Amino acid sequence: MAEPNGSSKLNDHEERIVRLETARKELEESFIVMAHLETKSAARVREHAEFIARHEQVIREIDDKLNALIDVVGKMQGGIESRPS
């Protein structure tokens, strides 16, 4: 038996509502995943920035020590002025 025209439209609307609800849930889940990934990424960026800051500090300390060593060796040898050309 054929359904009345109004009932067919109602089923079509119900199907569309179900599809829209499914799409909304998928988007919501995607946003949750994206937020989680963004949080993890931000943490990695902070870790990387801290590593770079520590690395730069160590490099400055090494540079200071090397400059001090160069100064000591230079004084032991009489400095640059006393070296033959």
C-alpha cells in the first residue's frame, strides 16, 4: 500500500535529521581529537623551547670557558704581540 505524500516527506526529513546528527557527532569527535593534538603539540613546543634555552646557556658557558682558556694560553706565551710574524 502506497504511503500518503505527507508521510513520505516526513520520513525524508527524519532521514536528513539522522544524517545531520551523525555528521554533527563526527565533527564533535574531530574537534575533540584536534584539541587533544593541539594540547600535545603545545607541550612539545614548550619542551623544545626549554631545550633550546638550556642549550644556548651551555653554549655561552662553554664559550666563556674557551675564551678564558685562550686568554690563559695567550698570557703564558707572552700574548699576540710577542709572536713572530
